[in-house]
Amino acid sequence: MPGYVIYIDTLILRLLANFFFEFILLWATAEVTRISTTRLRLACASLIGTVHYLLFMLSSYRIIPFYGLLRFFPIVLIVSVIMVLIAFHPLRRKQLLQVLAYFYGIGFISAGAGLAAAYFFGSVTNPQSTVGTLVAIAVILLIGELGWGIVQKRIYHHLYQLPILISFNQQSVCLTALIDTGNKLRDPLTNQSVIVVEKAAVMTLFDQETARLIDDLSSGNLDALTNHSDPQVATRLRLIPFSTIGKEKGLLVGFRPDRIEVNDRQEKYQLNKVVLAIYEKPLDPDGEYQALLPPELLHPNSVVPFPRSIRGGEPTHATNTQSEH
């Protein structure tokens, strides 16, 4: 039976490095998914992962048994699930799967970068593990700091974009709406939630006279509303106050559409009690979506499902993004 020399200081350093790695990996997952947690919960979850790593190390030195069991993938997966649940509890099943996907995705990306750096600065027989660890940690920190602008933009945005169909006055347009938790606008008259839409994307819904009225109202000419010849259209228009960075107070022209249909991948339904606010500028410089949809509008009390016979089947349309709130 081969003997092993275990340096306690080296083992402690490896355990501390593992704890720190697990901690920042969970922290980066929290930053990207925007799920609230605390440092204490992250530390407790990291401690679970470090204890598993310690047991694995001891079993690899044959100090304790169960080496094969501790490196068995289902066991590693169970430990990961326990860590995520401790760090982010409570989580619904779908949320748990999403968080695990981010957790493993960030982990694989950082580990791959660290491994590549270790072999690049070392050799096949003598990789620079210290450099690899530092690079892996740097990648996690980079994803955590920039993840909401990069990972979220390319992954989160695609998960939380929905095609919507807006109908008004026998005209319809298809847009892509981003589910935006930052959209807190309300119609001051009815307290209804407001979907922000790009002006250029919805102006085809209106005839020339109504389009001119909206332009006048947007420029601050409120008297134009009383002079409009179609009172039915005029009564469906709204003036919605808003504030944003660089502009403490402003007004958006809003209107009540005839119908808004949402195609939520496997299900189609109609939104109730919604006002659309017309935003003058593009919402997304990259043109990925054209509307900002408050998440509360997707609550079961706010939607009317379509009959199964007409769900699905329509083509979807993609478009523009972010707004200033």
C-alpha cells in the first residue's frame, strides 16, 4: 500500500482556494441571475462544497474510503444542488434549473480558461496551476461584474423576450417585448400597467391625423387633444408622467389598444387592462426588441388564454431593447 506525505499547510491553502472559488462562483451566479442572497448564505453554501472537496482529497489519499463514490457524478450534482438551494432558497423547479445552468455554465467557462492558462504558461507535464487558478477566478469576477451587460444580454434577454401582437383601429403590428422588471410605469387615471413601445414601431397603427396628434402631444402641445376631430380616438389617448436619468420629469403619450396578444412559446394569450406608452427613441441600440413588458402583466389574473384550437402556429417576429426609466 503506497504511502503519502500530506503537508497540512498545503492542504489548508487548497481548501481556502476552493472555498473562495465556490464563493465567487455562487456570487457571480447571483449577479447574473439577479436573485437576492446574502454573504452568509453564500459562505454556508461554499462551505458545503469545500467539505465535499476535503472528503474527496482525503479519500484520494486513502485516509478515508468512498473515493469512487465521492467523485461519482450524481453525488457531485447533489452537492451542487444543495449549495444552490442554500444560497438561493426558495427556488421553484424552473428557477432551480436555470440557476444550476448558470452555475455550471460560469464554472465550466472559468475552469476552461484556467486550464488553458495553466498549460499555456507551463507545459503538458508541468502546468502552472497557480496561474490557472488566478485566471479562473478572474474570469468569474469578470462575468460577475459584466455579466448583467454581456451574459444577460445574450442569454437572459433571449429567455425573457416574447413576441406580442398589438391591434388598434383594424391595424396590427408584431413586436418583440422584453420582460423588464424596471418598468414601473402606471396610467395615472386607471393605475393600469404600461407597456413602453418604440414610436417608430407602432406609428403604422394610426391614420395621419392621429399620428399628427401624437407628434403634437409628444412635443408638449396639449391643446391639440381638444381639437382632434375623432373623440373616440382622443378618449383612448393618455399622458403618462415618467422620470429618467437626466430628465426628472417628462410625459409619454399613451393609448389603449384594441387587443394585445402574447405568444409565450407554448401558449398564446391576451393581456387585459393595458396601456401602451410611446417612447420617442430606440429602446435598444442593437434592435433586439421594441417594447418593455412589465412582468406583472404575465400574472394569471392579467391574461386571458386563447382556446386551444387557435393556440400557436403563427410566425414570430423579433425586434428592439432597453429603455431609460
